[in-house]
Amino acid sequence: MRKMLLFFIAGFVLGIFILPMIQKSLGFPSSAEVLERVFGEPNAVTIPIVILLTMLFIYLTGRGLFKQDKKEK
């Protein structure tokens, strides 16, 4: 379980700090630009939707990792 948790944390940190720099150097749009293109200009309606979808994605990813880890034991 520790190994899986360490991989998850390392991937999360690398995704936050390293991936945006690589995207920018290759000319790809950032995650914020993609979300703006999909949902339009940020306003009082789209901001909570994006926050809820992001939280749901993180929750389901974490839940899947822990279920997978329990099956391996």
C-alpha cells in the first residue's frame, strides 16, 4: 500500500509542477486553457461545475487505487 500511495503522490506532484512546463515548451494548451475552451468564460455557474467534476475525478481515482491495492493483498 505504501508503494502505491507513494506513486500516487509522486504522480500528483509531477503533474502539478512538471507537466505544465512540458506542455508550455511543446506548445500545447494548459489545463486551465482547455477547461476554459470546454466550459467557456469562468462565471458563477461554471466554476462550481468544474470544481465538482475535479473533486469527483480525484475521489474516483483514489478509490480505485485503494480497491486495487486491497485486491492485491
